[in-house]
Amino acid sequence: MSNLEDLYREIILDHYRSPRNRGELECPPAHRIEGFNPLCGDEITVYVAADGATLSDIKISGHGCSISQSSASLMSAAVKGKPIADVRATIDTFKRLMTVHESNLDDEQEPEPVDLRALGELAALQGVVKFPVRIKCATLAWNTLAQGLDELSN
Ligand code: ZN
């Protein structure tokens, strides 16, 4: 298991040091959405552009801890060029990954298991759930993107 944790740590550090899709998009036509996590001081600005039902481009700017920034980079790589319906599904899956299920021992309301293979590199962030104070760091970019998709469809 430690090898897998090492690999996950490498992925997170790689995206922190070399963030993907870093920058800005011209608004309009792109939408600009800001997210802030006061618990940690993380700030994320997400720029999204749509072409029909496709998320044609995404750029990220901002600053904060390694979890918030690498999560934003991983997210941008996972959703760029994808159908918006698929992007929404990925957001839902990722947020499920980041949910602490304290009632795991109860057999009622067993949560639907998350398919880690479908998440690809995003699975690297699953260890964050062991540190509840960092979950808001990991989900910041995703909540910001979700808000952006809502604005795109209006
Ligand atoms: Zn943070």
C-alpha cells in the first residue's frame, strides 16, 4: 500500500509544481468564477468556455496550499474538452470520493462505491479524506467549477 501512497503523493506534488491549464481566458465569452476557502486561505479562479454542450476550455489561477492547487490542476486536466454532462458526473464522483461516511458500519444507506479506475489520476486525492480539515481544500476548485457550469447554462 505504501507504494501506492508514494505514487499518489508524486502525482499531487507533480500537479502542484507544474500546474496544468494555468492562466486566464478572455471574459466574455468565457466565464470567470472565484472560489475561496477561508479555513486555509486558498483562492481559486476558474475560467470556463463552452462550445455547445462541450467544456471547450478551462484555465485556473489563484494560490493556496498544495492540496487546493494540485486538485485544481488535476480537475482541469480531467474535464477539459469533455461533454458538460460528463463533467458534471465527474464532479459528483469526485465529491463522493471526498465524503466521509461515518456510518460505514451500518448496513443501512450503504454509499455507492466510487469507481477509482474511472477517476484516473484524480484517485490520488482520495487520501485527503483521512484529513477532514483538508477536504475543503480539495473540493474548492470543484465547487467553483460547478458554479461556473450553472452560469454557463443560464
Ligand atoms: Zn488548503
